[in-house]
Amino acid sequence: MNVLQSWLIVGIPGLVVLGALFVGRSPLRSALGYVALAALLVFFLIVPADTASAAAVGVVGALLVAAGRGGEIENEPEHHQDVKRFTTDPSAG
């Protein structure tokens, strides 16, 4: 399998699945996303023997880590969930 075939068969669908796993704030999906990212990185290191492809997948992983996906920030409520003003609930005060 050459580099083009590996990107068409595994790389592009893998990145689409990774994008879907990291949408939202679910810690479980984030953990599964990191497992899938590691599997994709290992695939591109071993199968096509092309380090540039593995580096491209690694950059995606670095960006996800830098964005804070899957960390403790996922457990914190979003801003709109703890705002007590501008509500129709009279007990919110």
C-alpha cells in the first residue's frame, strides 16, 4: 500500500471520525478520540513508512491537546449554564 492509497483508505476517513469524536464536551468521546488518534498515528508510522504522513497526523493530535480536548475543562459547566441573570425564573434572583 503506497502513501496515496493509505490516505484515501484510512487517513481521510480516520480524520473525519476523529473530528466527529472531538465535537462536543463528552469525556468518553474524547478518550475514544485519543485512542483512535494513536491508532492512526501508529498506522502511518508502520504501514506506508512515510514519516511526513505520521507527522501530519501528529500535528492534528498536538492541536487537539492544545485546544484542551479531553482534559479537566470538559467537566466544567459552560458559561451559559451558570449565568443567573436574564432569566424568566423568579427564584433565580
